[in-house]
Amino acid sequence: MNKKAILVLEDGSIFEGYSFGADIETYGEVVFNTSMAGYQEILTDPSYAGQIVVPTYPMIGNYGINDNDFESKRVQVSGFVVREECEEPSHYQSSMTIHEYLVNNSIAGIHGVDTRAITRLLRSCGVMRGIITCEKTPQQALAEIKLKPDYSNTDFVHKVSSPDTYDWPAQNCTESEYNIAVLDCGLKFSILRKLSALNCSLKVFPCDTPASEILKINPDGILLSPGPGNPELLDYIVDNVKILAEKKPIMGICLGNQLIGRAFGAKTFKLKFGHRGGNHPVKELSNGRIHITAQNHGFALDPDTVSNGLEISFINLNDGTVEGIRHKELPIFGIQYHSEASPGPLDTTYLFKQFLGMIDKSR
């Protein structure tokens, strides 16, 4: 537990600390998350595929790992960087420490580093690639980074999407009221839990499923899930969304929001350091209400290209970026933040009911 490790960033910055989790070397795009809790949900969120995550909260692991807060079947982050790792968690549901959990999932971490300094650097310079290593010198690690592929050029959606179609039944209901098709681009289980609790029976499809296959089950509506990476690499999904948009009500979350935008001709761009955490304010333009939201994305829609029947419905109050779109005539809307939270505030869970209300009207 006291083995020295270093985090090296592609600008040459070096942060010294100690290894925890799996004793292996790992590479990824280094990003920070401002949530004060919810590290288990963060670790298992597929949208973090290919990324080394730096929580800004100083102590991580204080309530351990439990059996209820998984957002997918495995740890999705490439690495984990914390100021202080708690070795003795205190919570009645805890089944293991965060160190044990990372070891079991072969994920490397580093603790004892100045995460505030890392965050300030990423805010100033933007996200960048990095390596956590115990064996290489800083010079060797920097040379290795330069040989690695750029995050924006990798299709991570294919890596995290379910390889098979599966069902998620409605909660405590003998007969569901809604049949929803979910396109898994990096799906969080909390989305399924929220819809299941609203009497929805769900069928989850792999990301590359043709629109014709989805329409065969005649769903009442379609949900486009969140997911990792660059939406410019996902035209094989966008082409299917174009077909589905003419047939069924659609709700898109995070990456799903960007897929809707691109299906109607909008462009996307990469944010300097992204939006990741549970404290992001957004404004609902139709009524002026302010919501505090959970977010996890590094790309956004270009507001100047939102057209062809779409209009902007939410904006981010920190930087003015697009946080939601809707179609003026078709039963279609998307949000850039996470209405299911997990972790984060529950200000916008009402949007799932709004989706179902949209389905009722379309019937």
C-alpha cells in the first residue's frame, strides 16, 4: 500500500503519490469530477470509459463499496486519482474497501497526490492524456503517452455497449403500461431503474442495432442512452436515429442528446475540460426555472447549428453551452445532463414522466 507511483500528464506535469488498487500501469484521458459523494457510481459509469478520473472531494472510500450502487457490471474508468484513500470505511452496507474493489476489477489508482493542483491545471490547460505508473521514469512515461491514441479518435461506445439484447421488466407490475426500447451507448442502470419504477417494460439493444430491428418490437417510445467519447465517430448510430425519429417518440440523455442533434444536422465540439459532477446549474428556457444537475460529458452541441425543427430548451449557466433540445413538431427531446442523477441532485427526474406523457399524447 506504500508503493510509490506517479501520474504523468502529456504536458510534462508529474504528480507523485502511492499506488492503490491493481498494481498495473494505466493510460487514459485525465478528467476531474466535482461530486462530493457517489464514487461507486462514478467508477461504474460507462461514460468514463478510457478516462482517468480525479475526484475533487479530498477523501474517497469512507463508506466503502456496497451491492446496490453499481451503474454497470464492472468498473469503467481506466484509472482513479485521489487525495486520500480511506482504508477503514464505515457504513452498514459496506462489503469491501475501495482498494479491494479496484484490485478485483484490475484498475490502477494513485493516492496521496494534490488533486486540487491537478484540477486547477486541467481547468487552465484543458483535459489531457496521462499515465499512472510505478515502474517507469517520468521521461519514459511521457514518451509512452505520445505513442498512445488520442481519446477523441477512439470509438468507446462499441467497447461499453451490451453485446446482446436483454429485457428489464417493470417494477412490481404484472403488466407494464409502457414498452420502451433503449439503445445502449453506455447505459447506466439507474436509467432503467427510474423507468421501471414508472411502470415501463424495457428492452435494451446494442448500440449498432439497425432501426428496423428496434421497430420490430413496436415500442411505445425510444430512449437514447448516455455514453463515452466523440459523437463525430458515431454516424452508424446517427443514421439509425434519423429513421427512428420519423417513427417513435424519443428521449435522449447526454450522448443521446448529441445523437438527436446530429441526426437533425447539428454539429458537436469538444469542451475544454468538460462538465463532470453533481452541481451544474442549467436554465429551462420555457419557464426560466433553474435546476442543479448531474453531468458527465466532454462534448457539446454547437448552438449555431441547432436547426431543422430543433430548438434549444436548456442552457448551462456556467458557460452558456447547450444543455437540452426539443423538436418543435415531433415528439422528440434531449437533455445534456443526467436526469437519473446517481450521483447528484434529483431536480430533473420529472423529465422521465414528461417522456411518458409525450408517449401518451402520441398514442
